[in-house]
Amino acid sequence: MTNAASIRPSHGLVAVDDLVGSIAPGMMLAIPKDESGAAMEATRALIRRGVRDLRLLCVPVCGMQADLLIGAGCVAQVECGGIVINEIGAGPRFRAAVREGTLVLRDSTCPALHAALQAGEKGQPFAAVRGILGSDLLQHRDDWRVVPNPFGDARDRVVLVPAINPDVFLFHAAWGDRFGNVWIAGRRDLAYTAHASRRTLVTVEDLWDGDLLDDERMAAGTLASTYVSAVAHAPRGAWPLTLQHRYVEDADHVALYARLARSDEGFADYLRAHVLDAAPAKRP
Amino acid sequence: MNGCTHLERVIGAIARLLANAGTVAIGSSSPVEAAGALLAQAVYPGGTRALVFRNNLHDPFPESGSELYDRIGQGRIDVFFLSGGQIDGRANLNMVGVGPYPRMPVRFSGNHGTPFIYLMVPRIILYREEHSRRTLVPKVDYISAPGVTPPDVPRRGGPTDLVTGKAAFTFDRDAARFTLASVHPPHTVDDVVASTGFEFERPIDVPATPDPPADWLQLLRGPVRAQVAETYPRFAATLAAR
């Protein structure tokens, strides 16, 4: 009997630094909401590489991860439903960058981002989204269109948003195997964002011994290697944010970040102590 | 001498608005609204169902946030809570910031789902704890979503109520105006007028917001608090039994 694992090529594992090595200036980088698994160790590695001019896509609302990338000067443009640090408020470096005018803002709304990515995974040119009419979003999003509903009565109008296909999607998941499969549980947002993205890079909490697709219980929640460009092993790789069902957010550390990031000097101190001088030993 | 806190009175006022209100969904970072909806679910079993988003243990939207929007799009959610950094007298909501867009000197987190939700959920209750001329303004600087829309805009309903830390208002969508419904003791009508940046209707006699009855308080300090703690442990600690 042929084992499925034996006939699929092995992706192998890469180090976290190498995982993010392909993220280049100008790329659209998609990152998930905290609850879906933020690749924080990889984000710190990305900042240490000094990448700039990223077009950041939050799927659809992010917190400390987006704020850190903005504060570190990696981001030229943000598209998001919001940047908010849980129970603390809008990201402090995001607020500062808006004030200083250093970011191109593409404010959006969460259901439009979900719909645009789902259009992207299907190869469709656009998605139709209800609501939004009467919002100032329509004054500022010149790439959106309001059109008559071709199937409705003459007065019914609907908003069209162009499909989104990110250059790269980066997240952290509970399990990955050496064939490049990644277990994402039931998080459909991770699946359709990966489907829509040209490359998907994943850090994983634990390595699965075997092939995730060979285990019926795991296969249902597995993002197949078809959609995964590279996997790196990063235990506690979402720290200080949460990895659902594994560990909760380190709320004290996030609060420390939010406090320091209110000033330029405080943020520089945070960056030095917890990112620039905090390179972990390379992991295979 | 009553035995309830300010927070309990506000939560009670929210729960009263949710009597047999159907399926109520609560967005992220909304502990007071979650407590009010979970209390209503306990007080009106079968009539009010609370779906509290971002609950690590029993999230009613386990597949992702898009699930919430899909359900809203289909009309499966009856009531939703929204808020704004600024709310104006026509119930316009601003989630984006103060000053001219985009380089706003005061920036809020962003629109989130508000531009969609406000038009697609039949009943919206607005909640904003801070009741001041900074939050309740004559005209918002940025309209994330409009309080009222022309009749040709597809909309299932809209805002019906506004609850703040000082008072409760109802909203008349035809007149596009708020009416003061009750004032939370120890605040007064004068106090509410002085701290509200927009004009609103007020009857000659404005009642005090009633305290939650004793059995509601027992629920709130017991099983409801435990449910709130699944999503908001720090907030739930402030609701501890006394």
C-alpha cells in the first residue's frame, strides 16, 4: 500500500528568519486577527530584517502585530477594518503614523475585506457587499463602485469591491507537518485568505509526527500544502498574543507595549528590548 | 438606600431593552453590552438569545468573524450593539477619528463592521459609557455609518435606542432625533442637557432609570457574571458578588 506521504514531495522546514526572508518591500502582506493566530515571532524577525514599504492587509482587524510593524517603519500602506489593541484602544503607533501622515490609509470595513478575499480565492474580479451606503467610506474608496443590483428592482443599489489577492499571508498555527500541511482547526478566515494569497508562510507551535492529511480527525481542519509555501517551527510563536486552545494573551506584556508605544521614546525602548536585541536561537 | 452599582443599573437598563428581543449578537470589546444581553437571556428564557463574539471557550462564531457578517447579511441576527468615538444627534456614528480625513489628529481604531451592520441588522442599540460633549456631538467629523438613510437605501431597520453612563434615549428614525427616556441617578436632566452636544426631545417629566430588581441582581452577580467572565475576566471581576 502506498502511503500518501511517500508520494508527495517534502516541503521541509525552514528557520523563522528564512521564512520571512522572501517578504520584500512593496508586497501586500496579509495578517490575521489575533484569535486566528498572529505569527509574532516571525513578525519580530521581519522587523529585524528591516523590510520597508509593505502594504499591510489586516484580516480584518489587527492589534499589536500591526501596530508593531507600523511603529518599526515597515509599512507604507494599511488596509483594515480597524487596528485596536484589545480593551486598550486604537494602536498607539497607528495613531501616531496617521497624525504624521506617514501611512497611505485604505480604511475599509470587515465584511468588505472578507468578501474581497473570498472573491480573490475564487478568481472572481469583485464581490458585491450590502450595507455601506451613506458611509463616508464611499467618498474615500475610489476603487469601490455603487451599482444597481442587476437582479433587483430599479432602485436597489449595491457596493462592489475589487477582489484582493495578497502577495503573502503570514500566520501562526498549532500544528504543521514536514510535508507542508498546516492544521488550522475550523478557522475559515485562514483558509480563504491562504487560498487567495500568492504565498502563504506559516509558523507552527508543534510539529505533527506524520502526515496531517492521513489522520481523518486532523485532515478536516488542515490547510493542504498546495496552499502553503513554507513552514517554520516556532514554539510560543504567537507570544505575547494568544494561540487559541493553547495559551491566552500575555495581557501584562500587551499592556506594557501599549503604554510604552504611546511615545516615540517608549516605543524605541520596547523595540530595542523585545525585538531588535531579542533574536532567538535559530531553530531548524 | 439602594443596593446596586452604577454599572449594574446600566446593565439592567440594557437588559430591559432586550425583553424578548430575539437573537442578540455582541461584537468584540463590549463587556457591558455582553452582560446586559446575557442578563436578558437569563430573565427572558427562550425570548432573548445572546451570542457573545470572541469567546475563547464557547464562541458562537467559531469559523471566523466572517460567519457573524454572513448571518447578519441573511437577517439571522435581530439586535446588535454599536457605538462610536463620536455619535451625533442624527445617530450618525464615527469610528474613524476627529478632524479632516485622512491625517486626523485624533484617530480611532476604524470602521470595523459598522458600515454594514448599521444597515443590515433590524434593530441597533447604541451604547457609549462616556456621556460628554466630546462623544455626543452636533455633527460627526466622519460618517462611518448613517443614522438615517433615504427610503431607497436597502435597510432592515436602524437605531432605536442610545444608552450612556448618564441616561437612556430613544431614537425616532422618521424625525431623526433622540428623545430622553430616563436619567440614571444621581444624574439630573440638567446634567444630561449640559453634557450632550446635540439637541434632543425631552418630555416634561423624565423618569429615573430604575434599579434592576433583586432577582436580576442575583443573576447578574452569579451565573451571568460567570458567563461574562468567559470573554471578559477582568470586567467580570468588577461585577463580583458583594
